[in-house]
Amino acid sequence: MTQPRKSSSKLNRYIGAGLVLAALAGPAVAASLKSVMGSMGDNTASAKAVLANFDGKAAEQVLRRYAADAAAADAMFAGQGSAKERDLHARFSRMAVIAGTASQQTQDKASFRKAFVAVAAECKSCHTAYK
């Protein structure tokens, strides 16, 4: 009779430890995601400036920064189990590919505008779904 009790006690400790880790890790992921979202917001301001006064090198840098930020956010959700986390993983992955590909193809203001609109559409789709 004492044996099942020890097993139950051990299980409770594991569950407790898991809950503590989740409580500690959750805010860290949220803080990191908040940081990435802030960086993307700043980058949007840069993109608008590039649209106002086109510079090919700056356009490439803006799109590369979007790709890097999206890849960083994507990594936060890779391998996660909930439907929302899998959806965020897919959305950030798609955004990283769009921005990364566009960063190598942008040659003029019109192509940058088209790329920026595509990246911004990915941003908006996520904000619409999760805000």
C-alpha cells in the first residue's frame, strides 16, 4: 500500500516541477515575442521611410530584418503542441520565407512596395487572428 503512495507522490512532484517550469518559461517566451514584435514594428517604420525615399540597400536590409525577426519568432513556436502555437509557427515561417526571398529580389521601389505589402499582409493576418 505504501508503494502506490510513493509513486503518486513522485508523480505529483513531476507535475509540480512541470507547472513551475511552465510558469517561469511562459513569461520569458512572451517577453521574447514582445521584443520581436517591437523590432518588427520599428522595422515597419523603416520600411515606410524607404518607400518615401527609396534606397535599394536599405530596402534589402528592411526585408532581411523582417526575415530574421520572423525566423526568431518562428523558432519560439517550433515543436510546440497547441493548435495556436502550430499556427503561429506556420505563420512566422511563411513570413520569414516571403521576406527572405523578397530581400534578394527587390531592385526598385515598385518591387519593394510589392514585397512590403506581402510581408505586411502576413503581419495583419496574425494580428487579425490573435488580437
